Amino acid sequence: MLTAELNVAVINIVLNRKLKYIFITLSIIYLVYATVIEKMMEEFRLPEEVWVHVFQFLSTPDKLSVRSSCRFFMRLIDRPVLWKNTTLYIEKINSFTSHSWRTLSNRKITSVVVLKTNGKEWKQLALRLPWIHSITLDVCCANALNSLSEFKNLTRLVLRRCICPSLTSLSALRELSHLSLCEVVCAPTSDIINALSQLTTLTSLHYHACSKPIPTAAFHNLLQRLPKLKQLSLKMGPNHGPVSKDALFLPQGNHMPEGSRCRVPALISLELLNYMDPILSPVALQGLPSLKFLTVQYRDWSPKSKLCHLKTWLSTMPLLSKLNISLGPPLGVYANSVPATVQHLSLKGVTAEFKALRDLAHRVPDLLHLHLDLCFHKTQRVIAEVPWLFPKLQSLAIRHYKVPVEELLGLAQLSHLKHLVILDPTTGPNSALMDLTQKMHIQTNYRVIIHLSGPEHPNACLCANY
């Protein structure tokens, strides 16, 4: 028995020594490797600006991998220019170490998404990263809203799924240019209108608190207090009743009252989300002759073409260049009303017949960008007709599922096509898609870049998904 225990002890000593030798050997290899890399970088001297330019094409995971290779790349990767379009997602500010704060300070990240953070943590964030100009609050309380005045450079604020008994603290954010209220449990409507009226520098407003609709007269007064407003997004809800006669927007130009003429904003972009006719009247958008971008996201399909006000709205928009429609009435109802000035068109979940698509093509001969995600009543070779219907396309977004390969390869006939986006949900390129990509590259001499539709931006509004 004693001999057996002695044998076990000897074996453990040997194993421990072997593990120790293995660890020492691996450490030496790593040090040699790091030293070699450092010397190679010294000998292979490229200007730092060249390396930074190359790194701009890398994804965030790739940048982090390159950063871990050597101190030289670590210093270059942490330059602010490589992180200017990056959004930092924060769950627990207290988990950040001094090294983490130092790295973030070097990168000068200006956009953050913060989840469930208390007042003390807000002050720490404002102290460590005072240059932040974009904040998205996700599931926050009133205390967090009261701490926003600590951020002196804040110009963009997004409130999502928050409880805000009062919005009076927003009046301190005098430099705010973008405000989004998405699924927010808000104060009374009068308090909301008063808070928004103080933000006279707003150029973009997303008001998606559909449980607190703003009456038409109060809405008109609010717009007069926001003279710089260019982008407006509204979410409709069950509390919105039909507006049979009222226009949602006051007329512009010589038709305006003398005292209001210089204060009513000339909107460029308008979104109507969760909409169904006849919430707004046929004349609701007549006061928007300067509109260039229009999005109408319907709540559901609408087979009743007589109630469709979209075709009337489109006839009053001579400058419209971008049109996004989700669900709603069939395409044939409004295809002949789409302005010829439209160059960007998105149709998501819209029911259509091939004739309606042909009519649309005649209306927009100069269409450059098309997102085509239609619901056809009959199986038709739509993709095969796209090069003939829209010959000037530069970008196209379609679905790959159940489309014959020869039809997809026929898109190579689009001589101006530069980007092809595949909308089918996928975790990565499968063998069929990789084969299609290779064939398309060969046929177009690598002119067309094929993308997979990626995840939504972390700052994206939750209401905009259909």
C-alpha cells in the first residue's frame, strides 16, 4: 500500500514538472514570436497613415485581432478615426477597469447605448467620456433622464422602452438636434408638448409614443416652435381617430398666415409608422411640397383600394426622391402615382401583380436603387425581368430563396449594378450562395459586390421593423 502511494506521488511530481516545462516553453515561444513581429514591423516600414487606411476596411472583430498582435498595431488600432462610426453597448459601467477607460479614452467613441444605469454610474460615464454626443437609453428610469445634463456635448438622444413621468429635464439639452421617443411611457400630452417646444434646435424628431397622440391643433403649434426641423417620424396607434378634413401640416409659402410664415419648418423627410387608412385625410400631406423622403409603414395589408390615400399624397410631392412602402394596399393602386423623380424605392411585403410592376417601371425610368421584397399572387419570373424594367439600377436588394440560379445570374445584364444585397436571413454564406457569388463575380468582372443583409444598427428604432 505504501509503495502504491509513493508511486502516485512520484507520478504527480513528474507531471507537474512536465506541465511546468510546457508552460515555460510556450512562454518562450510567445516572447520570441512577439519579438520577431516587432522586428519585422521595424524593418517593414510603412507610413502609419497607410496602415490606418487599411484598418478602416476591417470589421470590429478583425480590428481587435490585429490589435492583439503587437504594440505597434495596438497603438494604431486605438486611433479615434477607426472608431468614429462605432457605438459602444454598456450594460454595467461599474465593471469597467482603469485599462478599459483608458482604451475608450484613446478611441474617443462618441456614441453609446446604455441599459439600466443608475445616477452615480451616469456621472462616472460623463466624467470619463465627456465628448459623447449620442446616447441611447434602453429600459431606463427618470433618474437617468435627469443625469443627461452632465453631457455637455450631447446632440442626439434616443429613449427606448423607458418610464418617463416627466420630460421637463429635456429642456436643459439646448444643443439637442435629434430626439427619438420609442415605446416610452410618458407624462401627460401637455407636458410632452411643452418639453418638445423648448428644443428649438431640433432637426430630427421621432415621436413614437402612440399611446399619447398629439391633437392636430397642438401639433401645428409644436411645428411652429421647431423651425429647424427637417426629419419627422410619427407612429400611429389605436387612439388615433380618423381625420376627415384636417391637414396634418400647415401649407407653406404664400398660403401661410403672415405671422407663421418664417417659423413653419420645411420638412425634407417624413415617416408614418403603424399606419392604416383612414387615420389621416387625403389632404393630410398637402403642406409638404419640399418633401424628398417618404416612408409609409402600414400595420397590415389593405385590400380596400378605395380607402388608399397614398396615391393622393404622392401626387402632391414634386421633389420626392426616396419612397419606402411596407405592406398596405396592392402596388397596382398607387403605381401610376409614384413621382418620376423617385430614384430610391423600397417595397417590403407589398402585394403585386406583374402588370403593376411594369406600370411602376414606366413611372420611374431613372430608378437607381431598388429594395424588392414583393408578395406575388402568382409565381412569376420577376427577377428575370428586372434588367429590362429597371436598366439603370446601381443597387438591388432581393431574396435568394427559391429563385432559379439562371435568373439571379441574369442580373449581370444590369450594366450599372454595383451592389447586390441578399435579404434572406442566414448566419453566413452557404455553399449555394458562395457558388452564386463566384459566378456573378466572373460574369461581371468583379464589378458587383454581393452583401448579406446584416443586423440593425444598435441605435435603430424598434418601431421601424415590419
